[in-house]
Amino acid sequence: MKILSEILSPNICVICQRPCVEIPDHPCLCRRCLQTLPWRADRSRIEIGDITANRPDFYRNNKKADIFAACDYEGRLRRCLIDLKFYGRTGMARPLAAILARAIRCLRIDPDAIAAVPLHSTRLKERGYNQAGLLAAYCADLITRPDISELMLRVKNTERQSEQADRFARMDNLQGAFSLDLTKTRQLENLLLHRHILLIDDVLTTGATMMEAARPLLEQGAVVSCIAVASDHP
């Protein structure tokens, strides 16, 4: 039996699609779904050494980024992420960003700034929005950190990662795909050198996109962590 506040509430949980009382900092998520999400918990850190083991050229100066995922890519959460990315349901971004923010706090990641993994201008024009950009904007607001996504560029219109034969093909597909906006040199110097930047994406599969997107930040002297809402990585 629903309590009166639930009946009167205009909020609908994006996971179970039922009316819910809004939880502070967790819009459009009910308590039950928040508790039963497929949180990765002690599996949040993604170990991707097998991807780079045979590619010593991948990182320069042995600089690496820590990579995390908040949840497993399954169930209704998977459906929400697909709806956000492919079906224009941008309203999903705010509650999904709240899931990211919760994981960031639990993992005690304390970045100086947040940035989204960018889309190429062609893909952005086709889709009309960057789902990672929406997540980063909301997440930055929730953890009160600046969003510096405008500094990130995708300079290579890569083929879709899902169409690549294996993880090594994904790496080759992405190599050289990301850069920084060099017209904002002063901002780069002030915002990146020795600063901790948290890269945001929606879904992580092999980690190749996150690793390559982190490269230009690392080369500018930043410390980089990456986090996705969900991953199907073991």
C-alpha cells in the first residue's frame, strides 16, 4: 500500500517507473531501486592491464589513469543508459548522474574538475547531444566541482566501438582520437597541471575509450581518474 506522499508525488522513478518520494541528491530514484541497483562496490576499480600488456607505446612516460564504474551494465539500469544514448531520453541524465555522484563519494574520489568524454562534431550533430556531457554537467553540480568539458575535443570521427572485432581493434580505432582545445592555453595551464581531473562516460566496455581520452590530459600534467555509470567488465 502506497503512502499518501507517494500518491501525491509527481516524481516517477526512472528504474521501476513507479511514483516515488524524491530522495535528497537522487532525483527520480526511489529508495528501493537505489538500494538494489547492481552496484559494483569492491569491484568498482576496473583493472585493464590485459589491454595494455602488449602495447608499451600506449602510455607515454608510464602515466596511467585509474578507471572505475559505479554499477554493472545490466537489468533496468542498462535500459536507462540505452534510452539516454540512443533514444533521446535526456531526462535520464540527471538521475544517472546522481548514481555517479554517489559512487564518487563512496570511492572517495576528490577531483579538482570534471570533464566528459567528447563526441566528434559529426556524431554530435547526428545525435543532438553528448550523453556523457549531460552526465558530467549534472555530476559537477552535485559534487560542486567545475565542468571543464569544453576543453576536450574529439578530433577523429572513429567507427563505432561496438563494431570493432576485439579490444585491440578498439584501441587502434581510437588512437589519436582525442585532443585538447589549444586555443585555451592559459586555461589548460591553470586547470590541468598537477590537478586531478575526473573523466565521465556513460558505459565502459574494454576501457579503451577512457584510456585514450585520458591521454591528452595526462600529457598536460594532470592526474586523471575515469568513471562510468556502468560496465560489463568482469
